[in-house]
Amino acid sequence: MGYVTDEVAAKAQELYKRGEFKLEAAKHATGSKSTYRDCAELAFYAMLFGIKAVLAVDDALPETQDECFEIFSAFHVGTPEFPEEAWVRLDNLIKLRGVDVENPDYQPELADVNTQIESAEYMLLLTNMFLQSKGVDV
């Protein structure tokens, strides 16, 4: 098992905690149809912060979201820690978010929102296990 420096661990912990915070906020946003768009956005960012926490441990944290997805896909998707299902869920969440962003009249359905939350939970669970395997307590 590879362990990381205290500085890298602190950055990964911070990013992971931000992901957890976004996930909890997304869960609270399911109470009203008027907040479903916010919920979808929060779930997306929960997943993104999970990915960033992983990349922080790799010392490969890029500047842009697109680069985060590219690097994560190239080095982690399909590994035992992040099975292909992780990328399928991430890709679906990105697509649903794209519909949200591009079409201001689009109103997600509760089923879509719940799927996004479940995907963010799944990614953060995998991230938690990955970080722990690297000696990062979250």
C-alpha cells in the first residue's frame, strides 16, 4: 500500500469532505420539484470532488473539470478500485447535467435526481475506500 504525505492527505481529505457536503446538500434538495435542478448540480459536484480527491492522492490534480475526467478515466476507470460502473454512472451524470445547463426550461424528474444522488454516493464510497487504502483517513 502506498501512503501519501500529510500535505497530500490533507488536500485529499478537504476535497472528499467538500464532496460529502455537496452530496448532503443534494439530498436535502429533493424535497421540492423547484429544487431538482439544484440537486442535480450538487450531485455532479459531489462526484467531481470525489474524483479530485483521488487525483490529489495521485499528485495529478489538473486545473479544469474536463482534465479531471480525462485523467480519472485514463488511470482509474476499469481498475478494481473504480470498476467500469463508476464511469458509466459518471458519464450519465455528466450527460444529465449537460441537458440541465444547456436547456434552462428542462426540469429533471425525481427519478433522474435520485439516480444522480445514488451515483454520487457510489463514487464517494469508492473514493473513500481508495483513500483509506492509501492511508488517508476520511
